[in-house]
Amino acid sequence: MRDQQAQYKEAVRTLNLELKEVKEKLEEASHQKGELEGELTTLRGQLETAGADAVKKFKASDSFIDSCGGYYGTGFDDCLKQVASAFPELDLSGITLDDA
């Protein structure tokens, strides 16, 4: 009987040690998770800023302005055609895209 009690106490002590180790590992993992979440938030912010900066820089580039110029000119001409068809009495011949 005493031998069984000793074995039981040893098993309980071993299980308590294992439980303590598991709790420590869980706390460490929880701490690492918090650090990684903070790092992820920081990286997302940097990514958004970098994306916005890249778009802003591209929109200010000559390449973008040149590529859009054709679309604006075509749209302007289409608009003039629609106005002319709706108001045939108006003389729109002097209106150009560069009018101030």
C-alpha cells in the first residue's frame, strides 16, 4: 500500500512538473504571438504607405500624364459631339481642350 502511495505521489509530482513546463511554453508562445501581431500591424502600415506613395509618384510621372492625355482628349471630343448634337444652334468650333 505504501509502495502504491509512493508511486502515486511520484506520478502526481511528474505530472505537475510537466504541467508547469507546458504552461511556461504556452506563456512564451502567447508572448511571441503578441510580438508578431505588433510586427504585422507595423508591416501592414508600411505597406499601405509604400503603396500610396508609389501611386502618388506614378500619377505625377510624365508616363502617366502622357497615357491619360489621349483619354482626356477623346473624352473631350466626344463631349463636344454630344453637346453639338443636343444644341445644333451653338457654334462650338472655337472650343478646344486647352481653353482656359
